[in-house]
Amino acid sequence: MMYWPKASVRFCARYIYANLSTKYSGQKMRKLFWKASKTGDKHEFKKCLEDISTINPEAMAYLAAIEPCHWSRHAFDNSIKCDHVTNNMTEAFNSMLKDFRARTYLGLMEYVRRMVMSRFQLRKEECSRWGNDIPPAVSKKIKENSVECRILRTLHSGQAKYEMLGLNRAYTTNLNDKTFECGQWQVSGVPCSHALAGIRHHFGVNGNQSSLEEFIDPALSKAAYLRTYNYMIHPIPDLCVWGDHVGAPIQPPPLRRKPRRPKLLRKRESTKKPKATRSGSVVCGNCKLPGHNSRTCKIEATL
């Protein structure tokens, strides 16, 4: 934030819930938290917090101390066009490093450079094979939303404005402004199920053959994807052919070996089950005794 004071900062909702569940656990609390985090409607967000307050006022006070713009979709910056509430992208990148985390800094940076260099070219090759201007990930999301829009009742009021009647409540939409009351369209840049119902009705009434692309944010188009991976990272010769360093020698920091063996696995959350490991002995599925399996069991199986 020192160098980018206007940057939008988000917290991982999964870690917020992990800290919350250590004191205020429960299945209903869990469902309400994730509903409040993933909703794009500020009214639904307030309703979830009220329900959490009825269960445990201290849990409500804990969440109220965190600004909603850091962990709830309804308060995200709409110009970013990203509706992720977790930090899974960083976790996926961290898992790709594998054993290189324990190597030297230079070895780790070289691995990252080569990985990103090859990924840039791979992304460009994949994009050149797309059949239309809608990326596959966006197309998959639209198909999922189109299934949900079938249960909506569409009411047209004119000038591309609609009212959608769902199972629980009604929503309004304006196709000209590309805004919807549920907020999902503005945050993600992809038409939600309510917006798709209005788009389908609008094009059907007017006989317009325009594509769905004009209702998808330009940041999610094929052209934007190509601009992202337009540049390349050039290959670098091996370290053995690098020139001699001119100037004061660069010394590594002093090595301070910590007690015990260094940990390679990350600490798992308290709400997650420990990673499964193979047992040292075989347990029979028939008699439940160790030392043999069900095929070599001498006790007749009972139904």
C-alpha cells in the first residue's frame, strides 16, 4: 500500500473463517459466513450478518471489525472484474514450487522464470485455437448461469429494463447500463443468471442476432487475453557462461540454522482433516483385525 495507495486489498475468506471457527464454530455459522462472503447483494449481506448476530453476537462483532470490501463480493471494486473471495490462486502457485522452495534463492527464481516463460507461450498457443472471442472459462460460467435462469419469471417494463421473479425474491436489471440488483454481473463482468434471462427475452422479442459478447466485460475478451500474454520472457544463458562480476563481492547473509528439521509442509487449518498417510499394517475389511486382508481372512464373511 506504500507504493499503490489506491490498490484494492482483499483478504482470503477461507482464512477469515478459519480464525472465526476457532471460537465460534457450527454448521449454521459456516453457511451464513460463506453466504455473506459470496453474495453480491448488500441487502442479503446485511441479512446474513443479522442472522449471525442472533447465533453469536461476538462472532458478529468479529466480522464487523473487518471492512466488507476486504472479504465480501458486494463491496468489491467493480472495475477489477474478479469475484474471487479466496486466495486459491496463490496456494496453487505455491504448490507448483514443490521442492524448489528448499533450494537457493537463485535456483528458486530461475525455476519461476522458466515456468512463467513457458506458460506465457502456452497461453498464446491455446488462445490462438479458440473458436470465438469468449474465453472457455467465461463460456463455462455462462452455461452454468443459463441453467439457473430457467426457473426465473421475466417481466419486461420497456427500454431493456426487467424484473426477475425468483423462488425467494425479485430482482431488477437494466441491460443498457449492464447493471443488476444482485451485483454479480458488476463484480465478475459475466452476466449472471438473472441478466441472462433478460438478455434472452430481449433478443427474442426484437429478433436481434447480436452475440452475447457485448454483455461481457472487455477485460474478459479474447483480445484482452492476447494483450496480457503478448510479451515474452527471453531465455537466459546458464550461470556458467555469465561474465565475471565487477565491483564489491556480494556475500550471502549469515547462515543461522534453526533447531530441528526444517518443515516442508504448510500448517493445516484446525478445521481441515490431517493429510492421509499409509498405515504400517494392513487391516482386514472382514474381521477388522490387523495383519491380513479380506481375501486371506480365515473367518467367514457375515452379511
